[in-house]
Amino acid sequence: MKHKVAIIGCGGIANQKHLPALANASDRVEIVGFCDLIEERAIKAAEQYGVPGAIVCTDYRELLKREEIEIIYVLTPNVSHCELSVAALQAGKHVMCEKPMAATTEDARKMLDAYHASGKLLTIGYQNRFRPDSMALKKLCEGGELGDIYYANAHALRRRGVPTWGVFTDKEKQGGGPLIDIATHSLDLTLWFMDNYKPATVTGSAFYKLGRTLRPDEQGNGMGPWNPETYEVEDAAFGFVTMQDGSLITIDSSWILNSTEERCASAYLCGTKAGAELTGVGGSNNEKLYLNAVMANKQVKIDVNTAAGGVDFFPGKKMDAKDVECAVWLDAIEGKRELVVKPEQAFVVTKILDAIYQSARTGRQVVFD
Ligand SMILES: NC(=O)c1ccc[n+]([C@@H]2O[C@H](COP(=O)([O-])OP(=O)(O)OC[C@H]3O[C@@H](n4cnc5c(N)ncnc54)[C@H](O)[C@@H]3O)[C@@H](O)[C@H]2O)c1
């Protein structure tokens, strides 16, 4: 029997990632329901990806009533993740929710509580964990090759990379700008590599200097001009996080910054035995993994061939990140493996990002109990 899946939010990420990934897994799943506030989007997705007679609606509660639906995908703007995921878990569905888990720690806590009470699975769409370079680095970290990792930088800088579709610059619907949107990926990766989910203190700064002032003809934005009059979120935000064991993570994120750098979902790790640099996506040196070490008393930078044996989830199979994400999610539902992106981990990502915003607002350090 195939798993019956329904989609809430048939916009960018649905069409770029989840619908094609589910279509590639059509031997295991069928998409039986599509919901979007903009009905034409649900109709179009149903025509392209749905079973004949798939449900099309604009109110997600119609999908939750249907007993045959086992899995719900929450692919809507950030602020709605909590309401929709909690309702779906309470209706007895497994939930794949897009990143970030939620816009605030309070909402993420509600999702975690609903997950624990439901007996169902909840995961978050951090597909960067499933890139070959990320999986290879995770394996090196697990094998102790870096030693004790005590300094890391979670990196997500765009020079001019404001998303101009959807509601990304709307503070109320997204909860923030580049910090919540792209630093969420690099921080998720960094915590996962370090396997350290115990932050002690957070200090942050956020800048609102350019998004509201640059005119369309002076923006040079990679995704077309944004409207400065409706730009409500930060241009860039930075964080300094100490962990309970004394290690340090710095976080940088921007959509608009006069920097020459351009790379996201990237991380830099320094351990007692070696360091590692994951170049990430978006720059001129995409998805590369380097190890920094000293061998035979010489400083070396090793270009790791991540195509060779780096992928441990599906040895021998070449799949891209979205397909691996989908496959490990379905495996977890079938009880074949543990969840890879655990809600408790995604919760800590949201807790740290929320604290950076809080520190930036108040000018004070946030100290966790
Ligand atoms: N994993 C990634 O790399 C990645 C990349 C882009 C976006 N995202 C995430 O995906 C989410 C959506 O982003 P997007 O780019 O697809 O935005 P989008 O605006 O293109 O699509 C969102 C869709 O949700 C619909 N919608 C909003 N509220 C709804 C509701 N209550 N019920 C039904 N439909 C509703 C909208 O009409 C829209 O069609 C965001 O949380 C974003 O952070 C993740």
C-alpha cells in the first residue's frame, strides 16, 4: 500500500522540492490532497502531481478530516507552521514541516509538545543535511576525525539575495529576514556536526540599513528588485552563542550586505585534531568539503572527495538532497530507521535564532536556564 500524502501550501518550495521528490518516490507514495489559499495553485499542483480525483481545497481542515491521509506536508510561510503542524499532529497525521520549525520558541515548543503527545512523526525540511558533502562531514565528525570541536561559524551570507516572491520581507508572516530564513540551515548543520544542542548564552545584532532605503534601480538584487516600502525585516544579523561545554558558535547571515562573499548553508568547524570547511551553496566553489590539519609537521588543506563513499544513507546510489530527504522520511515512517532531522534538534535552532532577535532588540545577552 502506498502512503497517502496531502500538501498544505502549493507555492515555491512545494514545486521546487517536495512535489518533484514525492513524484520520484511514486513507488512509495501518492499525493491525494492539495490545499492553498490561492486555489489556482492547488489546482495546478493537483493536475501535475495528484492522483485522479485528488482533493483540492483552500481550507486545510478539509484535509485533516480525511482518515485515509497519513502524511501532511506544511509548506506555508513561517508564522503558520505552528498552527498547521499542531492541528495535523492532533488529527493523527505524520508531519513534514518546512524550515524553520517555527517563527518563535513559544510556537516551536507547542509543536514539540503536540509531537510528543501524538505518537506520530514530525520532521523539518533541512535538506542540506542530505548533500553528499554534509553527509561526508557528519561521518568524519562522528568518527572523531576533528577531535573536540570548540569553535564553529554557521555561515549564510548573500550580497544581494532578497527573495522577492511570496511574503519573505513581511515580518508578521515570516517572523524575520535572513536570520530566520537562511541562517536556520547553516545553524542546523553546525549543531548537527558538533552534536551539541546545549546553548548557554546568546548575543546578537541585526541591521536594518539597506532594505528600506535602496531604490529598485540601485539594489542589484539577484532575484529582481524588492519594494523598499514593504521591506520590514533585517538586512543582516549576527550572533555569538556560547554552549554549556564552553564551545563557541558564531552565526552570520545576510540578504543585503556589502560583502564579496556569497555562500549559504555553509559551516566552518575547528576541533582539537583538525578543522573543516563546508563551502555550502551559492558561491563560486559550491558544495566542497576541505579538511584543515597538520600532517608530518606541515599545514595541509585537504580537498575531500565527497562523491567517493561519503553518502552513508544510501550507499552506492546517487540521489540528490531532496530525494534523500524524502526517502529517509518515508523510511522513518515505515519504522526502518530513526528520524534524521529530529524535532528536538530543530527546536534548538529556533530557540537560538529567536534569542538572537531578542538580544538585538534589547541590547542584552540572553541567558538560558
Ligand atoms: N528548505 C528550503 O531550502 C526552503 C526554500 C524556500 C522556502 N522554504 C520554506 O518554505 C515555506 C514556504 O516558502 P515558499 O517559498 O514556498 O513560499 P510561497 O509564498 O512561494 O508559497 C507558500 C504558499 O502557501 C500558501 N499558504 C499560505 N498560508 C496558507 C494556509 N494557511 N493554508 C494553505 N495555504 C497557505 C500561499 O498561498 C502560497 O502559495 C517557508 O516556511 C520557507 O521558509 C524552504
